[in-house]
Amino acid sequence: MTSFGTSTPSSLGAPPPRPYVLAPGASVRPLLSRGVLVTGRWLGWIGVVVLVGSLLGLVPFAARFSWSATWLALAGLAPAPLAGAIILALLRQTCKGLSWHLLLRATAPHRLGSALAATFIGSAVGAVSVAIGGDVARLQALASRDGTPPGRVVASLVQQRAVEAVALVVLMGMAGLLPASPASIPWAGPIAGGILAALALLVWMARRSAWADRWPGWLRGVVAPFVAPGAARRYAAPLAWSLANWVGGWWCLHLVATATGADVPAAASLTALLVLNVAGLPRLTPGNVGVTQASLAAVLVAAGADGGAALAAGVVLQAVEVLPLLPLGALLGLGEVVRQVRAARASATPAP
């Protein structure tokens, strides 16, 4: 039976998976780009298919669309739900930072404030960049503030992606408890339950079955942290914060739809959240501009919302998630630059 988390080779003689370690002076981007922070190329192709399908579905809609309705919806935004959406968008980043902090503190000492600041900086960069720009900025910000080893930060980011994926599946299961709507996901509860059962079986096999000896090294490396002693206790709190993050995103989207007059059931808003995240996997545009609008409009129109209000909801959602982050991330980043300049000057000043 394979002993995960140790240096004992498997019964087939294969060496144990090596941890991801960044060599001194090496660039962070190649390490992040070689599949560590993505779930696989096939997931990216799924996102491309969903995006193309959404765009093709909107072609006839756009040809017959009254664009003046969008301007009217934007001009008549309801202030109360809009303010609530902005608050939730910022609270989501706090939940994300707390989840990351809890995952990282077991292997790399750092300050909670540094993890939160790095999260806001990374999200601000990710809002205007493609691919993994936000994760690179988050890693560099934390390493600069607290000197955290980059290799351990990368490992924590991989773990956070896995935890966020599980939390999203849990939220998908909650959709089965909501009243059905035209845009509801059929059999959402059973599908989510099946995915979670498969993950539980994978963990059980990794702990108790000799079949794990036949797994490829990369799979053993991914599963190892989640089957180590005390893993359930270690990942419970990060999972809870990640779930809070997704719930906040769900209701942020729902409040935006309400503010623009796209009154749809909560189940439709949850479907829109799931579609947005799948369509946004390839990160084809900076901040997924265009992807957000097309995907959200397609789901809201399917749920019975007015086309103008649905498109306005996509525009407002992008603004709510991006505009508050940009000045906050810029201020935090500028503060870090000032701190580094002062430290450099202090180190260059000769002692009296």
C-alpha cells in the first residue's frame, strides 16, 4: 500500500512525486505555467466550447436586440442591491484570502495581513490580465512582504484551486434544494453528489488500497496532501471559507441582476455563476471581458429576463467585481513599493 507524504517508493519501483521547488533566482511564471495551476487542457477546451456556444446563441439575439433597453437598464440601476453587490464582491476577496492563509500557514510562516493584501493585489491584476497573471502577482506580493518561499506558495495555490473546486461542487449540490426554474441545472443535486462520492472514493483508495501503487506520479502528488494525517481537520476551515466565497459570488450576481431589473429566481443566478466559471476557464480576454457579458446574458434570457436588463447585468457585474479592486490593489501595491524603496535606502545608508 502506498504511503502518501513519505519518501518510500511504491511497490513498482517508481520514485515518489517530487515537490514543486523553485530554484533560487528562477522565474515564477514557468513553474505556474506548466500545468500546476490549471486543471488540465481538457477543462480549457470545455470552457472554449461553452463560450463559443454562448456567443453563437447570442448572434440571432443580438441581431434583433433593442440596445436602447440596455441603456435604460443601466440608467435605472437600483442603488440598494447595487451597494449590496459591491460589499459582497469585496467580502469575497476577504474569504478567498482567509482560505489561502489557512492553507499556507501549515507549511510557510506568514502574516494574515500579508496574505489578505496579496490576495487583493492578485485579484486586481487578474481583473485586467489573462492566464495566470493574478496568481503570479499574489505570489510575488507575499514573497516580497514576508519572504515566504515561492515553492510553498505555489503548492498552496494549487491546493486552494482544488478546495475551491470542491466547494463549487458542494454549492452545485445546494442548487438541487432550490425551486426549479427555466434555467435550473437538471439533476444538479445527484450530479454533485456523484462527484463528491467519486472524490471520497479516490481518497479512500489512496489511503487503503494497493491500487494507488499503479497511479501516475502526478496523481499521487496531487492526492498526497489530502490524505495525509489530519487532512480533514486542516482543510475543513479553508473549505468553509471557499464555500462562503462562492455563496457571496452567487448573491452578488443575484443582486446585480435585481439592480438592473433582470428579476430571475435564485436558482437561475446560481446556474449563471456556474456557467460563468466554466466559460471563463480559458481566460481568453483580460478579466474575461465579453465572456462575462455573453454567458450571463444567455442564462438570464433563458430564465425569462428582459434582454436589455440581462446584458446590463453583465456589464454591471464586471464593473462591480473590477472597479473597487483596481484602486485598492493599486494602493496596496504602491505601499509595498514605497516600503521596498525605504528598506533599500536604509540598507544602503552607511552606519555612523
